[in-house]
Amino acid sequence: MKTVSVIIPMYNSERHIQQCIQSVLSQTYPSLEILIINDGSTDSSMKLCQELRNTDNRIQIFSQKNKGASSARNYALDIASGEYIFFLDSDDAIHPLLIEESVKQAERLGAELVLCSLLEQSTQQLKNALEKASENDKRPPCQVVEGRELDQWFHIKNVHDLSRVGGVNIRRDCIGKLRFEENVTWGEDTLFMYHICSQQIRMVYLDIGWYYYRVNPESMTRSVTIENAKCYYKCIQKIRDSEFQKDNFYFALSWERLFLDVAEIACTKIKEADDESGFNALKREAVEEMKSPLFKELALRRRILFFSCFFFSPVYFFLSRLRPFYRKIKEKRQ
């Protein structure tokens, strides 16, 4: 039986870490190596993990100074011994059948990567979902995705699911020496998955929400700050430029649109913080962006929206209010 290394980075997770780990201990797949990387926690989460380790020797705990989730995951990747790597965030939880089913389908279909849908849950909803989850639940339908279709999924069709590593089971050989970029605090999942999917792998998609993502307003992914917005658009920029260099113009253009969206969020946050130097720096980047060939291929309305964000705020405010209207028109045309 193949071993799965479950990687859980942890930082001050005392409220949810027991539930997270317990959902792993409840897996029907027994051959697990559970690697908890304590990223400099100052609360009682370390003590709670140690108590659980005393009940199950599959749990291993390692500690480092606070360096962020990317560093913690890299630490675990360096010591993991399993044939598969499964990523799980300390706020989240998983259905008891998820790892068994992902390994089963990976082996049956010769896939390098297996993922399921993400189910966003409040704390109470997540608790209810785990209580109702059963080993006798119906197995989900699955779909093999590879080649050009996988490119379509990553860049266009299923960006949301393929931009995260939580709930993703990957063959260790596929990861190889690839590691998370530790200087990236927002969007590191997206960059990592981009490098994985760019290898022309075979993926299996389990069409069921067995990864329970806790909707937590205080979490990093929910708090859109100036720094993480700026960091994320740098990640998008890397993917966009890489696809443009590969002559994948259609994909590059989709990331260009997202790049502008996130740059506008950063601009709005900087204005709210009354950070004049930060705004001027971002404005200079915006001027350079408007010279790019991809920007010039966007619809005139989208270019005007971006320009007004930095140079005519009242116009931007008015046009941004019309976005839902334009989306409805686009959906009807499709």
C-alpha cells in the first residue's frame, strides 16, 4: 500500500487544529504519514497536537521559527517519505473517504494529481458536515483531464480549484525538487500549481465537495491587504508573462484581466490608507502596464476602467458600479 504524506502547516491554530487532524485520523486509508509543521505558534496549538500524537504514532510534529506557510510546506516536502503528497490547511478538514478515493483513482487511471471540489463552510457548517460524513457515502464520479484540456482547466475553466493546494493529492515524483516560493505570501498556491500543471500531467477530478474550507474572515486568504494584493498581482504577472512567452496568447490575456483586477484592488487599498508613496509607485507600474501588447488587446471599456482607477477616481467609481450589468450582458451572449 502506497504511503500518503499529509502536510499541515500550522500557526496559532488552537481553535481548529484538533478538528483538522482528527479528520485525517478518521480517513479510511490507513497508510498515512501526518507531518505537522509548527510555524512558530505562540498559542496552545502545539500542546494540542502533542496530545493527539500520543494517541496515534502516524503523527509527526516539527517546529521552526515563524516563516510562513510556504516555508512550512517546503520543510515538510524535504522530509516527506510518502509516494503521494496531500496538502491540508490547519483551518480546514476533509471527508473520511477523500484520501482513499484519491489514491485509488490515481492508481487506477495513472494520474499524477487528484483533487476534489472545495466546499466553503462556516465553522458550524463544517462541524455538521463532518458529523454527517460516513465511510458508506456514495463514491463520486471522476473525470480524467490532461493535455490541452488541462491547460483550459487551469487558465480558464476551473481556475478557482486549480489555484489552491488544499485537498490536492500529488505523486511525489511529479513534485520532484519543486518548492513553494517563500517570499510570496499570497498566491503561492497558484504559482506552485501552475508549475505542476505545466508538466503536461494527467489529472483526475473528483466531482464532489469533500474538501471542507473554513470561511474565516480573519484568515490570510480572506484579508485583502495592500501587501497581499500587490504580492498576488506579482504572481499573476509571472504566469501571464510565461504564457505570453510560450505564445499562449489566449491564456495570457485571461491572466492579464485578472492582473488588472488585483492591481485595482491594491490601488483602492492604498488610497484608503492614504499611502501617497505607495500609490505613486503603483501608478508608475500602471503606466508601464498600459504600454504592454496584452493591455492593448483588451476591450476599450476595460482599458478605460483601469486608466480611471489611477487617474480619474470618480469615473472609476461610476464604471465599477456598472460591472454587474456588463457581466449579465456577457452571460446572455454566451
